[in-house]
Amino acid sequence: MKNKKKYILPLISMLVMSIVLSACGGGDEAASGENGSSGSGKVKISFIHWRGEDVEALNKTIDAFEKENPNIEVEMQTLPSDQYQSTVQSKISDGSVGDVFASFPGAQFEAFTKAGLFTDLTGSSFLSAFNSKLIEAGQHDGKQYAIPYQLVYNDPIYNVKLFEQYGLTPPTDWEGFLALCQKLKDNGIIPIAFAGADIGPGQFMNTMVMNNAPSDDIFTKVEAGEAKLTDEFWVKTLTQIKELNDKGYFQQDALGTKDPAAGALFIQEKAAMLASGSYQLAQNKLQNPNLEQKLLAPITVSADQAKYEGVHTTTFMLAVNSKSKHPEEAKKFIEFLSKPEVASEYANQTGQNVTVNDVKYDTPELQVAGEWASKKTVFQPRFTILNGDNQKAVTNSIQAVLSGTSPEEAAQQAQAIIDQHIGK
């Protein structure tokens, strides 16, 4: 009997301890958490976007947000922009990733809308912190589904000191632009660094077509079958891009040049202009502190026919996933980003202009872009093309011209692809 008691008592003690620990700790399930909760009782939300270069600044923003909201943890993930455009929809579709996610305007925004991935943010109090005109790109059928956070000017960048050295000023017509390019070429300077292998066609087409287009909604009409790429506006645009290439105003093998290589030509001051946009000003300056930069847009018509001075885009469109298990916490994060002091810090650290009101810009590069707020600019024409295949067909027609295809044939090839999508 003594031996039996010897073994029973420890077993009873172990059983009691197990019950007590289970009651106190909640077991393994509570420790690991579920639905994005951590063992500390925090809610974890996922933030996914394509701007890897902003990670350092956004980490500081996230730290400040978590300090103000100790019950919320933000986990950030970035993808390269081309990968983001092709894969992110499948990643965020079940809500396990991307409680807060970013969208490009145009084709991607349209695809996300059709997939029902956006939470309707209409009426949210934090919308008043934004310039109402600049967040229209995130609206569909009168509802605010996403909030464009960045304001970009998709106008080529130019080297101010090189222009001054050769007595050049931004021209106001096509003949003036050609003369400027020739003067630079004659002096051994590449007039335009052009990333023909990736971003160049999609960026440069905007300023090249802005004054050739008969209306701001011309690409909407093309996708509706009410106009064609074989019409004068696009054939003329392709012809002018071909002219720049044929006259040697792009660097050699522009079609095989990717963005970093084109940027290097400009940063090293071998090229006087870079066919990209204001989003690269800060990175250029970081790599060459002696650079003095401004923006200009080629005017493809006579001065009296020019409707626009340049192109703007509102992008990096922040949204709350409709499948999110934590929509209120996700909205809180966007609300935090909308504070002028938070947006100012983000802007000055990343070199990106923003759509938030009352933001103070400290750097010359941001102020350069800010000067364009008073100019007459059109929303980026490429992003008015809402079908991704159609958008690619348009930019591919530029690459076709650079490879030797005639403007007329390149326009016909692109139109054939668009014709396949009309009425689908």
C-alpha cells in the first residue's frame, strides 16, 4: 500500500499542475495565436507593396505607428515592381497577405476592382487629409477604393549645368526640341538616356503623346473601338520617337538598355536628359551629389498647339483588402500615413512628392517636382489604358519601331491585339 501511494501522489500533483498551467496559459493555440494575433494579444497586419527603396523610411513610419498603436503589429513585404504587377493579385486574393496593399493606377486598379479586392473607403474621415483632385485615380463608380499616396511627374529629367554650359533652355515646340538634341550631340553629349529594354517606352510615351492626342480619353476610345492606334495621333508619336532614334539622340542600343544602365549614363553626366520621371530625382542626387536637375517635357507640336506642359501620375495607391480579417486596424495604418507630419517625413526621406495636404518639402529635388504643381499637366495617358494586354501592345509598338519596324506597321500590329479584346 505504501508503494502505491508513493506513485499515485506525484501523478495527482502533475495532473493538478497541468490543469493550472492550461488555465493560465491558454495552451499552445493561444501561444501561437490565430487570425493574425500574437501571444501578446497584438493584432498583426500585413503591408505589401513594390517600393523596396522606401523600406528604410517605411520601417521608421511603422515603428512610430506601432508605438502609437501598441496593440497592432505591421509586417511589411516588398516585391520588384514588374513581379508585383504580375503576381500580387494571386498573393492577396485570400486575405492571408496584404491587409494593406498598394496598387498601380490603370490596368492593375481595374483588375483589382473587378476581382472585388478593395474595401470601400468612401466617407472615411482621413480622406480630408488628401488633395481631393489628386486621389480621383483611386475612385470607381463614385466610390473611393484606393488612395494614391505619391505624386509623380513623368517628364524627362535634365542636367541643368549641362544645359547652361551649352546655352540651352527647355524648348516650347518640336523643332526646338530637335535643335536642342542636335546641339548636345554635336558636343559629344548623349541627348537622351533611354531605357528601351524596360521602363523607357512606358514612361516616354506619355509626354510624346500628350499633345498629339486629339482628346484626353483617346486610349479609352481606342479600347472601346471608337478610335484606332493606326489613326494619326499614334502613328505620328511613333514617327517622332523613330526620328529621335534615327538621328542618334538616344544612346547606342537604346532598345537593349535597361533602367539602371540608362540612369548611370545620366548620373555620370554622359547624357543630358533621362527619359523617366521625378521619382528618380532623389536617387540620381544620392549617387551624384553634384547633379543639378530639373524636369522638361518634349513638346511634339508647335508652341501654339500645345495643350499640356507635362504629365503627372498619382500612384502607390493604398488600399484595404476586402478579405482582410483586420480591416479596422488596416484603416488605422492608412490613417496614420495620412497625417501631414508623417507624410512629410516619408516624402523627405524617400524623395517622393505626396498627395497629402500641408506637407513640407525640405530637399531641392522635391521642390523641383513641386514647381510643376502650377503647370498644366495631364494624367499619365498610359494609365488610361485599362486592359493590361492592350497597354503592353502600345508600349511594344515603341520597341518595334526602335528595332526597325515602320511606325505604320507597328501601329497595325498593336491595333490587331486591341481588336482581339474589343467586345470580350
